[in-house]
Amino acid sequence: MTGSRAGDYRILHEAALRDYLAGQPDLAALLGGEPASWAITEVGDGNLNLVFIVTGGRAGIAVKQALPYVRLVGESWPLPLSRAHYEYLALSRQAQLAPGLVPALLHHNEALALTVMELLTPHIIMRKGLVAGTRYPRFTGDITTFMARTLFFTSDLARSAAEKKEGIAAFAGNHALCKITEDLIFTDPYRIAEQNRWTAPYLDALAASLRDDMELHVAISRLKLKFMASPEALIHGDLHTGSIMVTDGETRVIDPEFAFYGPMGFDVGAVIANLLMAYFASAGHERAPGERAAFEAWVLETVEAVWNEFSRKFLALWRTEAAGDAYPVSLFPGEKGAARLEAERQAWMQRLFADTVGFAGAKTIRRIFGLAHNIDFELIEDPKVRAISEARAVRLARTMMVETAKCPDIGSVTSAARELHNWMPEFSKDWGAYS
Ligand code: SR1
Ligand code: MG
């Protein structure tokens, strides 16, 4: 890590970045060749930062620099550069806990809010692959290992109370990023907010109904409080399919700038929500009816497998690696104690499942009515087709948040999704053959 003086920050566009990298002997040697020959391309398509791919004669690197504002909106929305520090810290921690599942860190400059990582190639952003209808055989195994290990080993089940509280303190300053989540996910979609948008006019009535739905407001408020006041583990904080890069054989989790100590279900729910959105959007990407049926079946199998494998791996860690101050072994002696503790583990996992389902619902609704949408839906060109896909996702999301008794297990979530596959919302009743 390079620690330049505070106040040294400047936005590095291509020429300045070339000079900066040329002045870092390790990086220059890694890239190879003359700095003038390096190809530098800005590829950032996220909402917040600059991302450059730099390719030299020998190798390539990825360079990420935080901007002092939200890229998606512009300078009118300032955002602390310190998010780059928290992202670097989280990536370092995740690399220890889930080796091989995050990009290798090569360099960090605190004052420039700049981090250099290995270039992931030929990996692509998973969301883009899902839009194209691609299946990823390694995904379930890798993402569940990532979540089980990063969540378990930063929790009170694995760490002493002192270590855990040091961890909370180390990330407590990332509150500006938490506030984005608190506003954009847990508040704005349920009220009139300038930055909200949706597929109008088709979803106008649904948007209005969200603002009027007090049961939904209770549900989202409970989830918001859980997000704000449950430092269970170091969570990624933005674990959607745009934060995951994949090939057939590899998975890498990127972009943990929203990391802080929060509720585990927020990460697991993010993965499940984004798979469910890929499922509902899929019909909108078909050139012929039924063309993507096998892909859609794989997506729902993956939703089930993500929960089942995550839960299995997390519980296995709890049984074999528990070294934290929670659930002291001395309180569960002998066979009777072991049996009672195992029953408690199962009950604990059931509570985490309920959190996961609720957060997944919230993460779906924000992508359809809030500021930041996703390409799963946005790339459906015909707004009528898009609105139908989105309405199906919202219907399931509301059930997941409010009618929790209908979602006692992951199979009931995927069954409900399947039932909604051909459901036609009221606004589309006279449109004929859309599906
Ligand atoms: C203003 S930032 C909007 C969204 O982009 C990030 O990826 C997070 O999901 C955030 O909520
Ligand atoms: Mg991001």
C-alpha cells in the first residue's frame, strides 16, 4: 500500500495514469515495454468509479479510482473517497478468507483513492452473461464458499468479542455508502423521490401502490432497521451479479466498496434476488417463445442450490471451526448439549433464511422503482414486455417481504417464481400475445 499525503488526490485520466504507473517500478515491470506503448482504456460501467484496463507488452492490470462524487449522477452528489480504503480493506480480508475468489491486489494508493488489481480475463460481468442466457457451472460452488467463509469467519461464531468489535470499528467510517443503501433500497422506492424511475406509464399504478402499501412499509422498515443495526459479519454490501466476474471455470467477487459489518442475509439475499431478476427478465430476451426455457430452469435450480449449499457450508464451519465467544461450548456439554446446540444451529439458519428472503425482495423492488436499475430488465427494448417482466418480479418480491409464511423454504420461493412465469398483470390484460 502506498500512502501519499492527504490532499494529493487528483483524477487520473489516461495521460496522468500512464505517468503514475510508469513511476511504480513493480507495476511498470509487470506491464512490460515502454509506457508510451501501453494501451489504456476506461471501461467503468458501474455507478460510482473510474475503471481502466491497462495493457503492456507483458501483461495487463485493472486500475480503479474512486471519484469524489457519484458517477451515475455527477458532481451534484459528492461521495467520500474513503470508500476506496474500505474496498481495499475488504478485498484484503476476503482474499485471506476466500482465497482465489477475489482479484489479486497489486497496489493501493490511499491519497489517490486508487487500487490496482490483476486483470480478470477472459472473465465477464456475470449479469451480462445471464442476459445472454449463459449458464455458469462453477458459480454455485464458488459463491457459496465465498459467502460461507467471509460471513462465518468475521462473525462472533468464529472471532473473539474483541476481534469482532475491532472489525466493526475498522469499517464503521463507511457510513456514507451505507446511507446510499439505506436511502436507495430501503426508503426511496416506497415514497415520492426525485431519483425514482420505472417503466412508465405501464408501472405507474404499481409504483403508486407501493407508496400506499402500509404492510410493505412495515416490512421494508423492519429490513432497514436490520440493515442498520445488525453487525453480524463483514458483508460485501453490494453482492449483485454486476459485482461478480465469471468464466465457465472461475468466479471472482469484485467491488466491495459498500462493505461494513451488517446482516448476513443482505449478501445472500442479493445473490438470490439478482438470480430471480435474471429469471424474470429472461422471457424479454427471447427471440422465440420458450427458447430460453433450459436457461431459466438452470437459474431457478441455481437459486435453490445457492441457499442449500451456502447453508450446508456455513453450518459445517460452525460445527468444526467455531472459535468465537458466541455459543460457548462449556454451556453445551455432553450428548444432550450437542443435540441442543445442533437444534439451535438449525433454528438460527431458519432465521437467516427469513432475513435473506426479505432482503432479496427489497433488492428486487429497488432495481425496478429506484435510481439504479439493472441491464437484465433495461436491455428489454419493448417497454411493454419489460413492464410485464418487472411486474412479475415485483409480485414475488412483495410476497417475499410481506407474506413470509408463504416462503418457509427455498423451494417455495422458486415454485412461486415458476408460477409467475406466464402471469399477466392487470395492466397488460388487453395486450394479446405478450409473455
Ligand atoms: C448511487 S449508487 C447506486 C447503486 O450502485 C451500486 O452498485 C449500489 O448498488 C448502489 O445502490
Ligand atoms: Mg459496485
